[in-house]
Amino acid sequence: MTQDTITRYVIAGGGTAGWMAAAALARFAQPGTSITLVESDAIGTVGVGEATIPQIHLFNGALGLDEAEFVRETKGSFKLGIEFDGWRREGESYMHAFGNIGRGVGLLPFQHYWLRAAKLGIAKPLIRYSLNELAARTMRMQRGRRTPQSPEMPYAYHFDAGLYAAYLRRFSEARGVVRKEGMIAQVEQHGDTGTIAALSLEGGERIEGDFFIDCTGFRGLLIEQALGAGFDDWTQYLPCDRAMAVPCANGGDFTPYTRSSARKAGWQWRIPLQHRIGNGMVYSSAHLSDDEAAETLLSNLDGEPLGDPRPIRFTTGKRRRHWQGNCLALGLAAGFMEPLESTSIHLIQSAISRFLSVLPAGRPDPAIVDWFNDQADFEWTRIRDFLVLHYTANEREGEPFWDTVRHMELPDTLEAKLENWRASGFIHREHEELFTEVGWFQVFVGQGVEARGYNPIADTLAEEELRQLLDGTEFALIEEVKQMPRHLDFVQQFIKAPPQQ
Ligand code: FAD
């Protein structure tokens, strides 16, 4: 930093992360602050990232985006959850649906009543108590329903990430963000502090700044190559190290959910958009060649492929420090976990909002920077644990990749969660952990992780009352879903909505 006040932000990189950062700063930074974004068309963006989680409403809402315009501009569709096909074993499927499952009684969450009912042989599969899953599986969608049985029906979106970045670019440029096209050739640092002083572009232009946001993707040009923040490699927990993506023409059902299908040495995603379906394989190169992955991907599409799949290499893990000195890393520059639960765009947004919550006016306070990095560490490791659960609790015996991940050593934090669940059906959610008890509950049950016990308070309900609780919930949800329009009709109607005032 050349001075004690931050008046010049420089964002390196213009993928989803870069333009989300630009839009947020354009909206919230002090008037008079300059925001410059540098990106290189020659490098391009990673070009994937199409499924989100409901928290994205907070980001879009904070920017003041019009929802119908956003869905129209990004060719989006709605998402009520993720289907996991074949993850426990071939031919079985379950859903991690957003929102509640069933109704608890008093202080006790529903999972304990369901576990007791399961012991009595009167529990039905979780779908019968989940509004989101019932709607998703019958291809229906509704927005803004508020009834006593289902006070919420949270949803997220599938969208074209390239179009989202372009949309945010228009938003940002209209609010004064200056975009510079060019290749960053050098990151200049102050000799005394090592903080970043300027970016030099090929061709000689020099862009000085007070605070820099590294959105340069996997290469981490500022945070790693210049500042050497370090990297925590999590390959031992999440061994997939390659992805291959290919869109295809629309075909099959226009599902209001993402599908993740387990394959021989990884899994395949399916994300329906208005104009195409996004597909991809995530796999372990130690167990599957690129050619085999491409063949598997191409032979499991619902429509004609719209291009050739190309491998993307990655190492799962995160930077040790996301914020160092006057540089914050966002997106792939901060780290990467496979898109099994659609968390990457969320991690960009949550880092932006955490940063804005302590927006430095001048030289960043080292204690605040440490706090920020601790929070990031907590957030990332707990998401990692949730992803690992999907792998470790598989019963796909005899398949080398699945055998390996079933027997791998687990992080202590995940071991503790598994132990709690197995012993008493208790799900310990730490403060501000992203995934809720209901999310963990669905994956535990879906993956066949058995709970030996449940909270004895669930026994205070007479068996008949328990039956009524379950049947009443199921009946009300089924009736409610019947009223909902089909997802396709809902989208077509929704994008015609006039702009909000
Ligand atoms: P990039 O898109 O790689 O952008 C990097 C930018 O930096 C580009 O503009 C590039 O031009 C610029 N740049 C780099 N070097 C230089 C240089 N020297 N000079 C100038 N400019 C430079 N996320 C989800 O939330 N949901 C998903 O479903 C999902 N699916 C994914 C599937 C895969 C296979 C992968 C790999 C990721 C997925 N993600 C998903 C993550 C998501 O794609 C990323 O989080 C998101 O796109 C952000 O990428 P980025 O902006 O950090 O990086």
C-alpha cells in the first residue's frame, strides 16, 4: 500500500469470482473509490459452474438484481435439491433437498421421530416428508409458498455461469467499474512490506492499487505466485483430480434439481438450463483415463453433445491464507472442492460478504485478517467433511475407486459427526456451518449410515400420535404439491414477469 486509505481496488481476473467481486464493490464501496478489473481474453475463464444453493438469493438481493431479469439473462432454471444416484449402491437414489423434512415437536427435531418410527416399522422414505423433494421428483416448482405445513420452500438456480458473469459485468460497468483487457505479466510488491503495489501488463501498462483481489483462477497469480500463501492439499480425502464438461441439447426431463450419478471412478453431473443441459464428469485419474471418462460422459447424455469434452485438472484443497496483506483471494484462486454440493460460487459470495463486513478503510488490521482466515478455514473444512461423507459411506463393493474411498482415513471432525449420529441420531452443527442438520440427515439416511439410537424424548409421543404426525405431514405436502405448476411452465411464466419497481 502506498497510503493509509484504500481508494483504489484492483481485481485480477474476470471469471465468476472477478465479476461477483466487482459488482459487490461497485454496490457497497465508498463513493469515490475506483475499481479496476483486469482480465485476459487469451486466457479465458474456466467456463463451468452452473449449480447453486439457496444462499445466492442473499447475494443477488444485496445487489438489488431483478429476479426475473436474472433468470432470463442467465437462461436459468430452478433447483430444489440434488439427486444422488447410485452413490450408496447401483440402482438406489436419494435426494439432498433444500428446506425442511417433516416437522419436529417442541424442541426436538424431526429426525428423532423418524428414527423411532423407523424402529417401529412405520417410517416412510424421507421424500414423503419433504416438500422440496416431492415437488422436485414430480417436476413441479412454486415460489413464495407460505403455509402452516411448509413455511418455506427454498430454492436455488441452475444458470449459465458465463452469462451470469456477463450480466454482472454490465451491472458493474454501469456503476463505474473499469475493465482492462490484458495479460498480467508481473505482480509488483513493495520492498519493505511485501504487499502488492501494482500489476504490470504485457505491453507495459501498470495498474497501481491499494487493495488487490485475486480472481485469477487455479493459478492464484497474486495470492500464491507472488505472496506464497501456501496450500492445504486435501487429495487424501477427496481423491478426484479431474473434470470433463460438455453441454448437450435439451432432452429428457426439465428437472428442478441437479443430478449427480455415481460412475466407475467418480461421478457425473446433469444441470438443465433453458437452452441446454450442462454435463460433466468428476473423476480420479489414478482410476480412470481421460478417454474412458469422455466415453462414459458422452454415453450418458440426454441429447446431442454441443462440443467436445476437455479435461480440467485440479487439486482439491484451499489456500492456507485467503487474505494476506492487501490481497484477498476469491474463487478458484482461493481453492477448490469438487461441485458435488454446488458450493464454489457460494464460497465466493460468503467470502465477499465476510470481507464487506470488515471492509478496511485503510491498512488492514492483522487481527481482523487472522479472524477472516480462521472463518474461511472453518467454513471450508466443514464443507469438505460433508462432501467426504458421500464418498466414505458407499456400499459399491468390488469397485477399486469406491473401495478405496470407503476405507480412507477420515478427518477427526467428520469422525465425530458420524459417531454422534450412529450413537444417538444427534447431528452436531457448529456455529455458522453451511450445511444444516437436515442436510446431514438426508445424506446419512441416503447413504445408509444407520443410527443405533435416537433422543428418548421422541418416546413421549404415543405410537398413534407419532403415526398421525407422519401421515398428517405427508398428506398435507402431497396435497400442496398437486397445486404447483410444472417446472417448465413456471420458468416460462416467470421470465415474462415485468421488471420490479
Ligand atoms: P476463472 O473462471 O478461471 O477465471 C479466471 C480469470 O482470471 C479469467 O478471467 C482469466 O482471464 C483471468 N486471468 C488469469 N490469469 C491472468 C493473467 N495472467 N492476466 C490476466 N487475466 C488473467 N461452482 C458452483 O458453484 N457450482 C457448480 O456447479 C460448479 N461446477 C464446477 C465444475 C468444475 C469442473 C469446476 C472446475 C468448477 C466448478 N465450479 C462450480 C466452480 C466455479 O466454476 C468457479 O468457482 C467459478 O467459475 C469461479 O471461477 P474463477 O472466477 O475463480 O476462475
